[in-house]
Amino acid sequence: MSLENEFTNGIRIISPHGQLNSNNAGEVENEILAWIGAGERKMVLDMEHLEYISSAGLRVVLVAAKKLRQEKGQLVLCALSPSTQEVFEISGFLTILDVVPTRAEALARIQA
């Protein structure tokens, strides 16, 4: 798995590529928490290139969302594939996370 990221207009956009699973979830979580620890409060998780997410990967997303809420920040997810969307739906995460179809919508939502 690779983790692309960019910082634009005060928003960290994170794009995981490949699989987010127990083999790499800890590393991804540490990286996201480091950005939050450095003061970043607006994040978009662009899931367009995520092929698979395990329960360990779901935990990373939940930890990031909770930490950002504690810090008065915001996390928006976008571009979930049908299979990833199904995992989020089954887990109940779609009811507690902010999920939109496209990156453009995520950026608009987070800037509002």
C-alpha cells in the first residue's frame, strides 16, 4: 500500500492506494495522528484507489475521525468504491462519518 497526500488551502488530502489492512494500519494511523498533532484540523480521505479495507483499516478511520472531533476538526471521506462502501455500510460507519461521492464535494463540504 502507498499513501499519497497533499496539503492545499489548509486541507490535508490523503489518498491510500492498495489495501488498508492489519499489515499497514498502524503506520497509516501514526502518520494521520502526526498531522493532527502538528495542528492540522481539516482532512479528506480520498478512497478512490483503495482496493480493500479490513477492520484494522476501519479502526484507523474511526480513530482519525474521533481525534479530529476532539480537536474541533473535520474529516470527510470521498470516492468509496462499491466494495469499500459496502464495508462501511455493514460496519455502520456511514451513519457516523461524513461521506460524499467525489473529492470536489469533500473539499466543498470541509470548507463550508
